[in-house]
Amino acid sequence: MADAAAELDEGGIKRTLKDLFAGAAGGVAQVLLGQLMIIVFVGYFASVFDDLCFFTPTFAAISGEILPKINSVKNWDIVKVRLQTTTRYSSALDGATQIFKNEGPAAFYKGTLTPLVGIGACVSVQFGAFHYARRQFEQSNSTADPANPTLSYGQYYLSGAFAGIANSVISGPIEHVRIRLQTQPHGAQRLYSGPIDCVRKLSAHEGVLAGLYRGEAVTILREAQAYGVWFLAFEYMMNADAARNKIKRDEISQVKIATYGGLAGEALWLSSYPFDVVKSKMQSDGFGADRKYKNMRDCFAQTWRGEGARGFWKGIGPTLLRAMPVSAGTFAVVEATMRLMK
């Protein structure tokens, strides 16, 4: 309550700039932690294989085949997208193995340049927009009850949904380009030489709105639901901790912040994943006579008829595996940055 009242007294532009900067710092952390998590994962399994090789000659013989495959999977996102958009793979591990075998280790980095460049901007917009909407609710609440401007949890959800919608303007085309690069044919048959070539060709097909921004309607739905739940879950856990221990928000430890952030990341994907599947299908669909889905509704219907409920959850495993540490690090860095700037 005191924190909310104090923020209302601070200049709007100054506070928004702080939120944008903290979000950008969180975006950098998101990129670095996404890679670090896989490096740690690889290191752990490498040590296990080393131990097995020492005691068992058979493992020593096969480790030369297995370890390079594990080491190459530094970007699980392409596995998720391939599982969402094709039925060629029986599981995430099968998908990763086939991608490595048929396309080599470089395939796991397809489409990574675009999100690496844009993710700082995206996370900056997410936190900037969320806190802007939150302050608007606080100002409205303080008019009705000056002693208690604190948001309801419905208002936290709406603030997060607003952040998601604002973010979709950037994330829609960025993710479309990434998906096109990740799902294009390998080798001489590839359609795009890189992100810029992909943007140019997508825009040339049906214009910027229908081409580059294809799937934007379902992107908006996904982003609104995902970030509404993301921020709601995090704020609920933070507020509950402060109330339970009778402390201020900025006294909550970084370990707890990271834990709550990680759990919020799991909630984000569990609440919005079917939208993400439909978005991936639409953004990997063909053009003209090769187009399979007429619109978002048709994509939902065809997925249900052809694959049933399971079709909307393909690739959820690697997504949740990555979500917790990445979301934990994002919130931990954003909260730490905000505390430093007070």
C-alpha cells in the first residue's frame, strides 16, 4: 500500500523510463539465462557420461555419438516449433535427434538472430506497459479510496494483458520471421537467406499487414492471456509473501523473487500454449494455393479434427523446461534493477 502511494507521487515519465530500463535489463538476462541453462544442462549430462564411460566401456564407445548431439541442442525453441507444425517427430528428443542428424548442429540456431536482437525491446515494452497500466489503476483506485490504491487481482491481470497486447506489435513479426527460418527446407531448397531477406519476401507476398503480420490476431490473444497470467501470478505470490511475513515488497529475498518468477513462467505457458500452437501453424503455412488455413478459427478447427486435444499441446515439454529458469532470471533482474534505481 505504501509502495503504491509512493509511486503515485513520482513523475510519470521518469517512472516509465525506469520501468523500460529495468525491463530491458530483464530482457538481456532472459537471453543469457536461456543459453546458460542449456550449457549447465549439457555440463551435467556430460559429467554423468564421463562417469559412466569410466566404469562401463560400452558407454565410452557410444558417448562419442551421444555427447555431440546433446551439446548441439542449445536452442530448444526450434524443437518446439517443429513439434507444433509437423507430425514427423514422436517426441522432443526424437525431434532434436532428427534435426541434428539431417541438418547438423547449426540448425538449432536457425532464426535466433531476430529474437536475440528484439527480445530486449520486447521485455522492456512488457514491463513498461504493465507498470503504466498498473499506475493508471492505482490512480483510479486512489480517487475512490485514497488510503488504499492497491490493485485487485483482476486489475493485475488486465494490466498484464495490456502489456501483452502492446508487446504483440513487436513480437508478432519477430516470431513470424523466426518461425519461417526454423521451418524452411534445409540446404539448397531453403527459401530465405536470413532475417532481412525473410522480412522482404513476406512483405512482398501479401503486404506488411497480411504477410509479415500474419497470425497477429491469435498473437494478440496469446500475448494478452500469457502476460495477464504471468504478471498476475507473480504479483499474487509477491503480495502473499509480504503479507504473510509482514514485510515490505523490497524486503523479499532474491531467491524468493526468482522462485515466484519461475512459477509465473510455468503459469504463462500452461495458460496460453494452445494459442501458441495455432500461431506457429499459421505463421509456417504456405501462400496462395499452398495455404492450408484460411484464418485463426479454421486453424483451431483443423487442428482439433486432425489431432484432437493433444494437437494443442505438442512441444509443451521443452517449453516448460526452459520457461522456469528464464522467467525466474527475468523477474529477479528486473526487481533488482528497480530497487537500485529507487
